[in-house]
Amino acid sequence: MALTSIFGGSSAPSGKPAASSPADIKAQLKTQIAQELAVANATELVNKVTENCFEKCLNAPYANSQDNCVDQCLAKYMRSWNAISKAYIARIQQASVNGEI
């Protein structure tokens, strides 16, 4: 994924014309939306981890003993995030197969 597509630039390689058929344009839009959703999801994950783990575990002044709390919280949050993401993707794929989307 090129950085230009994340920041709104053209995702077409230089020297190649942009797609002109409606099907090509639709496919490009779907790809761009998927990329933007992935970035939004990653941002949301970082924000939630920061909010939940760091606020729970870190106290001023910082001590090395807090590392274990942060590590465990991050691991737990990532496992949960991955499980939910897999279930969500499976549900979307099933709905797509059933013609519900």
C-alpha cells in the first residue's frame, strides 16, 4: 500500500493511466475504502490500548514493576481484538455468500 493512497493521493502507479471502466473505478474505490478502514481500525486499536492499559497500569512516578501490568494488558487486549476481528470478518463473508450484502 502506497502512502499516497492513505493521504488521499493517487494510488495508480506512475506512467499507467487510471482505470476508466466503471468496474475498474468501483474496484479501486473498494480497495481504497478497505485501506482507509484498516488505518481507522489500527488507530482505534492504539487509542483504546492507550486509554485502557496505560491509564490502568501506569502511575506517577513510573516504576519498572508497572511493565508487567502493561505487557499483560496489551497481550490480553490484542487477543481480544483479534478474536473479535476474526468473528466479524467471518460474519461479513457469510453474509456476502448468502447475498445479504
